[in-house]
Amino acid sequence: MGLLLTWLFSALSVLGGAYVLPGASVESFGVALVVALVLGLINITLKPVLKLLTLPINLLTLGLFGVVLNALLLMLVDELVSGFSLGGFWSAVLLSFVMSLIMAVLSGLVKDDEA
């Protein structure tokens, strides 16, 4: 799947999650694109370092700390991007789950010819 398509799907998952969850809101599709871009940049740069630093906790919790890490990174995006807001930690956790589901469905709809 191409980079632009992944970015578009991520923005759509942000919009869909904000539509479904009462604790999350996005002002417009443009803001959703910015949220997807910032989240992607954070996932590329900051998340690998944090995963390495929290590896012992992640092993003790059998990977469940990854959910907490995703929620904290979404809360960071909430602080960085105006027009995007979360109601708190649990809203971030739920948004993370909903975004993952939407991304999985959208990715499944696109035939991947690279295999």
C-alpha cells in the first residue's frame, strides 16, 4: 500500500473514530490529515525509542503496555494539533482501538499487488 494511501486511510480512521466516540473530536478533514501526519511522524521517530525503553514493562504485561503507549502518543498529538481533542486517557485508548479497526478494514479493501 502506498504512503499517500496509508496517510489517507489514517486520516479517515481519525475521522471515523472521532465520529463514533463521544470523547474525541476533529474539526475538519484537513485537521484529520494533519493529525495523521503528526501521528505518523511520532510513530516513526519517537515510538521505537519508547518501545525499547519500556520493553521490560511490556514483557511483564504481556504486551498490554503497548496500548498505554499508543494512548499516550495520541494524547501527545492532542497537545500538538489544534482542532483535535481527546477527553482524556480512556478516550485515547478507545480511539486507538477504533482507529486500528478502521485501518484494518480499509487496508483489507485494497488489493496489495506487491506480494
